[in-house]
Amino acid sequence: MLSVLPAFILMPISFTLFCLNLVFCGSLIFIGGLLKYLLPFSLFHQLLYRPMHAIYRLWALNNYLIMSLFNNIKWTIKGDENLNKESWYLLIANHQSWLDIFVLSHFTRTRTPEPKYFLKESLKKVPFIGMGCWALDMPFMKRYSKSFLKKNPHLIGTDLETTKKSCEKYRNKPTTIINFVEGTRFTEQKHQAQNSSFEHLLIPKAGGIAFTLATMGEQFDKILNITLVYPQNPGHIMKDMLKGRLKEVIIDIEQIDDLSELRGNYIEDINYKRDFHRWLTTTWQRNDTKIAQYNAK
């Protein structure tokens, strides 16, 4: 355990190790993606599926080991009973930090089937991250403001169409679809700009997960509603981790089994849209209360 060393020593070393892990694993995954592109045969793609995702799991494992090497972390994982790699899950979570990706990758690595994150379009341009996620068939979503969509109405529904096309790819193999439903990381500035009714969360976006449920709802075994909390690190969580100051990670899982009333036509059915927003708001309120309780301990 190296957390006793000064932060100015730990930060460049840990950052370098994370980068080397990303370059190594990301390059291997990209080579697999390039082979898929050059040889577009279904049988060949199936042969590549397991080794490419094994490399992703290696990346997740290495990140966990690096985090543990430089930080004395207390991991609290609640509600992960009866999960397995042969089921389909829709995982929704709040978004506190870039570290959330490492944390959820560690959580899903041994408990659920292959994770597919819904990612911002801008991440395509990030070296090794963008090409690795592309090779693993993760969907990239374009985010437009309401004012922009009013001026460009032809772009309305672009993300929903991307969601539909992506979900069609995930029907044949057990998958964990991961969606940070707030659409962006939490900051006080964003919280104030939204005038959010939640104390610790941004306003959730319903369209993406509603459309995912409409496309694959009958295939999902459960929704995993995850609340991520870093109660002893209220500042910049990722920087704290790189400096060896990350103290505790809480992953609180609520497993939602009954999905029958959560499927419907989000675009055309006004009643369903209203009810789905009500369900998501209520769910988010529970998550907000959990964060407050964890922070108060």
C-alpha cells in the first residue's frame, strides 16, 4: 500500500500506470475491431467476441489493482445477490466522477455479462478510449440542447434511433447496458443551472432508458438501479484517487424485477410517458435519500 507517500509523488506514478494500462488494452481491443471491420463475417466476429471482452475485463482488473495499490479503499457493495453472467441487465446509475467508469467496470467484471456503456459522442476522439469503445460496439450518443433542437428539428430523436440500432446488436448475447441517466457528471454549477429538485443528483433523462426498454424490455431480466457514493471525498474524486486519498467507495444496488409496466411507446403514448417520468423521478428521489444518509454517517 503506497497511500502513505506524498501526493506529488503518487499522482504522476498512478496516472502513468492508468495510461499504460489503457494504451496496452485499448490497442489490443482496437486490433480486434480493425479485424472485424476488414473481415465482416458473422462467424469470425463471434470468434473475436470473447477474447476482445476478456481484454476489457483485464483493463478493468488492472484499474482496480492500481487503485488498490495507491489508495486504502473501503469497498461497500450492497444488494448484489443472485447476479450472473447469463442474464440481461439494464444498469442505471448516477454520475459523480470519471472514476465511476472504473468503479462500475470493477463491479460488473465478476458479476454481470459484458457491459455496454452509452457514451458521449465527444469520447470518440479520445485516444485509445474512443477506438476501444468503438471496437466493443458501445453506442455513442449526441447531446443537443433544447434550443438547438428547436432550430434543427430534424435532429430530434437522433439518440433514440442510435439506442434502437445499438440494442438490436445486443439481443444475441447476454449484455449489461449501462446508462448514466443524468447525461453528464454532477457538479454544483450544473446542479444550480438545472434548479434540480434533488439535493445530490441532477435531473434524470428518461428517453434513452425508456427506448431501451421498448426495444429490449422483454429480454431484460432486471433493472439494476445503482447509487454511487464517495462519502469521504466531497471534492474532485478522480484527483483524490490519483493522489492516494480515496477512502471509501459505496455501490448500492436496487434490483428491480417487475418490468412489465415500464415498457411502452415513449414517443406516442402520452400517459405512458407521464407515468415513466413519475417512476424515474421517484426512483431518483430514493437514490438522493440514500446519498444523504451515507454522507451523514
